[in-house]
Amino acid sequence: MVFVSGKGCTLFDDEGREYLDFTSGIGVTVLGHDSPVVRAAVERVLDTGLIHASNLFRTRPAEALARELTRRSGLDFAFFCNSGAEGVEGSLKFARRWARSLGGDEKHRIVALRGGFHGRLFGSLAVTDRPDFRKPFEPLMPGVDFVDAGSPDEIDRALDPDRTAAMIVEPIQGEGGVRPLPLPLLQQIRKWTAERGIALILDEIQCGFGRTGTLFAHEPAGIRPDLLVLAKPLANGLPIGAVLVSREVGGVMRPGDHGTTFGGGPLVTTVALAVLETVGAPAFLEDVRKKGERLETLLSGLGDARSSIVREVRGRGLFRGVEVEGMASEVVDRARERGLLLVPAGKHVIRLLPALIVGEEELERAVSILGDALDP
């Protein structure tokens, strides 16, 4: 397929065929394709003639976006980059710099969860529990310990206050199979890390920014991380990542400790602010929650009808995974042949990531096509 245009939740290929897009560019185009919000923001920037200035200089769009993100998150500083993996790399550096200011060189280890995915650069891949991704590029960044989310005792033991700089967590593991972390466990991890002087990094690159029906996926837990990484949906397809940082952690950083050439340019930050104002509106998030409940109901019915094929349906909001017998990639292929675009999340899980503007009829059509595609 070669895609040549898009509108809303639909993509069109060069042969004129339509596809219902339930990938959203892997969780990116939350306002759909050809969004009027994005188009208007881009046109405003083009009218100024200022596309790039580097972060050596101040620009109003970057400062406005930083103010709004920190206000909404309760954190204090924002660092802008170009992708989620870069955001994770930055968060690991910030956390280690802070930890060393407390405990010296020994306090540098990073704790990560098994099944987690945080990117494909040397630092972000080192905290990603995917042996097939890691092996061709080893040795990676040292000093990482993996623990099982199903074993709180193992997590407790790994969080050594003398040796651990940070723990990195996805509130909902995406590539790991759309697995929500239980809220009590997330709260307990926050308690342990706060008591022991360990930075808590939340990776919401895929699960955050409205996808679950709250602006940030950790909100239902009632906690505040030390660092929060955002990226995919932030500018609806333009490349941007953000690391939001507490005053304690950000306060130890010095000029030259980290940098970027393209991060936080006027074009992407103008668009990101427009997307944030749209997605962050209470009525918009309420609508996402309602559509998420409808999608859950539809998928549950699918499981009832095909109990021998569907093992489990899980997720939150408009971020859902369907675990199946057999290979998820084969179901994805059959769905594509029927005009529905999906993406696997591991070998046995089909991921549904529609745009947050998806309509109820589109939800029903997608689940109907998925149901047909489950049959070999």
C-alpha cells in the first residue's frame, strides 16, 4: 500500500481504496488526518516566517507550550526534543544527574519493568525488555535491573536507596501487550521511590495525552512523578517529544548537560499547544471516556462470540488490546484486506489505537471487521 491522503479516521491509497485507520500512526494522530486544528496552527506559523531558531534563543510558542504542560502536570520544567526515545534518553540523564547529587557515583542504577518498551536508542533500548530488539546491539547502557510487575516484593528489593537513581514505568504497557499497571501498585511504587530518594519516571509516550480519557494516564492513581515523558500524539504527527521535570530534579541540571538542535521549534510547539488545548478540554476528555466505554462493550461482545479465539480484552479509554490464540499479525493482515488498519502489540495481542475523534459508527464498523478477521 502507498497512502496518498487522509481525512479523519480514513486513509486512502494510490489505487483509491479506503482504509479505516485504527493505528493513528501508532497512537499519534489523535485529532485524525487533515485536522482543521492542526491546519490552522501550521498556517499561523507560516504567516510569521519563523520555522526554526534552535533552543539557543527564546520563542513564544515554546514558552507557551512549556507553561501549559507544566501547569497541567504539576511539574516545573519542560525540555523539548524530537521523539519519545529521545525523551526517555533525556529523562535517564536528568535522573542520574540528580541521583549523583544525592548519593555519589554508586547511585546510578535504573529499575525497569519486564515487558516494558521505551525506545530503540542505546539508553532507551537498555531499559526495554525485548531481547530480540536488544541482542544485535549489545552491549547496551549498563546499570539496568528488570523486575516483574506481578511481584511487588521483587520491586521493593530492587529499589535500593544507595544504588538506584530511578525507576521507569509505563502506566499502560503498549508494545508489551496493552497491559495497565494496577493503580495500587503504581501508588506503592511512588511511595517507595519518594521515601528512598529515587526518581520516578513515567513513560506516557503512547498511553498519555488523552488516550485513556484523562489528559495523563497516571491521573487516576493520584500521584505526581518526578519526570514525565510525552511524545507521540503531542503534535498530531509533527515530531516532538517532551520531558516534564520536577524542580528538585531539574534544579541540578546545568547549561551544556543536555541539548537539542531541532527540539521545541516554533512550528511543532505551536501545533502541540493547539492540540493540547483541544485534547485537554474537559468535554473532549469526557467524550473519549464515553467512546472508550462503548469500545470496551463492543470488544467484550466479540470475546463472548469467539471465546475460543479471544483470550482477553484489556486497556482503558481508546487504548485497547485483544489477546488472541495464534498470531496477532495474521489477524492484522486479514483485517487490512477487509479495509481496517490495526497494529500488533507482541505476538498474540491486537492493538486498537483510533483517533480520539473517532465516531461511534466507526467503532462499530471496526469491531465488526475485526470479528470477521478473527476467523482464518
